Amino acid sequence: MHHNKTKCILKYDIIIVGAGPSGCTCAFELRKENKKILLIDKHSFPRHKACAGGITIKALQQLPIDISHLIQHCSRKMIFRFDDKRKIELFNNSGSCVMVVREEFDNYYFQETLKQDIEFKKIKKIKNIVSDTNKVILDIDDTRYECSYLIGADGANSSVRKLTSTLKFKNPVYAYEGLVKKNGVDEMSTEFIFNKYGYAWIFPKKDHYNVGIGNLINKVNTPKLKKKDLYDFVNKRFKTDKIDKITGFPIGTEGENYKTINDKIFLVGDAAGLAESLLGEGIYNAIISGKYAAKSIINDYKNGTFQAKDNYNFFLKHLTDELKLYKKGAKILYGFPKISYFMMRLGLGKKFMDGYSNGKTLSQIMGKSKILPNY
């Protein structure tokens, strides 16, 4: 007689897939309620992450940890170049954002998260995910897991998204970035340079510049980015062909209509496409979506109301309205650069710089209400 071998099932309250900023923020928030959490990732830390490493003041204010020792530069001066003749220089003594090395930031946040008594497991592959009204079952490598809630915090190429939703991201928004060593010449400021592809950036760090080139608006006639375009940009600005750690990556900006349809599975950060399309910032929305997914789940545990999905979607409505505002701004900035240049010269630039330096969202800068609901 043949007997099927019964798989041992490992049970948790919440499983979080992805140990970047959105996953770690979610774990931090959930541990306040003493839940049994499993954090999983395909990588060990520290690991290389394609990211310019700029963290806005509003993002700093939402972090549950102090990262002041990781800061390598404060952007008190920002330059926006529209062509060889037209540029806008903006100043604010507080600084509009801070610069970190992303590997260092992610690793420190990850280690601090593990100190909250959160279990971590490095995995190879999620093979299958099924859910019903009570639980989620995951087959990962050779083990089966069960949880009450699943958080997909696994980035722009999210496995959780692909296995559990009909949300299809085409990844038309793409970037190349790398590192250029400082050579002792004058210190460059934080810069955004607008071009036929979209934009390029220069982010100063202690001993190098993070440089990149990307497109944030997908237009039919926009040429497809190549690695050579990054080399051409660096050659023109830095007079060198030496670029370290070049990485190509999609920017997850396609989530302006995202809402969860599953009571038990929530996507956060880039997995939900929550990066903004004006300057490509993703960390702030990763942090707050991780936090509010956790708050929505905690409310369910406390009140037994089974409204986690509704609560998270209420938050997402606020956040996706903000993403749509960014997209409108991006269409003007990249579609009509001359108009954008004059608008920034006539006060919009200063308003933007001062707002960012005070930790405001774009909605608040434009005189609208805050985007974070109180719950």
C-alpha cells in the first residue's frame, strides 16, 4: 500500500517576502503587537541594490530607526539642468534629501529589524501560493508555510505579485546606474539633467558619485535606453569611461491604480508599483506602504473586524491619488521642458525645494491635504 508523505507545515501569523525597506518597515510595525513573523528573501545581506541612494526628509521621518551615521551627503543645493544653457539652482539650508550607500542602508535596516525578534530565512524560489478566507499557503523550496497574512515586498519583479494577482507590469520605465570615483576636483552638487530619454542624475557620496540615466514617462517615440547612454553621459560630464557596478533595472511606477483584491495578500513598495514618476523616488512610498499594510492587519487582530483589505485600500486610495499627481507633473516636466524651466524659475522650484526640505509630500507642497490616514 502506497502512503503519501504528509508535508510538515510551518505556521506564522504574517510572512513578509522581501527584506528591503518596505518589508522591514512592515515587520517593525507588526512586532509592536507581538506577532509571529517570518521575513524571507532570496539574498543574504549586505547585497547590491540598484538605487541612487537618495532618501527624502519625509522618508527619514517615517523610519523607525536612526540612520544619521550612514549619511554621506546632505543635498542643500540641487541643480536642475534643462540643456547646456538653462539650469535652475535651488538652495535650502536644511537639505531636501540625504545620500546613503544603499547596500549599507539596507543592511543596517535589516540587522535592526532582526533585533526585534523577527525570524529570517533565505530562500531560493516560491513555487506556489494559494489562499482562502482564513489562510495563505506557500510552497517555498521544499517546505510548506501557512500564514494568516502575506506581504509581498519583493520589488519591481515581485514573485508574489506574479503568483497571486492579475496585475501585469510591462516595465517600460527603465534605468542604468553606476558609480564614478571622486578625483579630488570640485565637489559636484545633487543634479538632475533632463534629456531626450527622460533624465540623468548625479548624487554625491563620500568617495564617489552615484550616476544614472533613466526614463520615467513611457512615450512611443522615446528611444530605448542602452548602457552606452550612461557611458556617453559620464564621458561628457566627468571626462572618464570608468564606471563601477553598472546595473540596469526597472523602476516600479505602474501602481497608480493598484488596490488589493485579496483579503489576505497585500503588495507594498515597488512590488505594487508605488515609486513616483516625477524623479523616481521609491523609498518613501515603500516605507509608508509597509507601515500602513501592517497597521491595517493590526487593526484586524485588535478589533476582529476582518477589514484589513478595506483599511489598506483606503490608504492606497490616498497614495495612488498622490502618484497620479506626480504623473501629471512628470508629463509637464518631460513633455514641456521649456515651460517647466520657466515655471521653476518663477517660484515653483523654490516652493518644491523648501517643501521637500520640510518633509512635505507633493500634495502638501501643492496646498492639498496630507496623504496618510489616521489609523
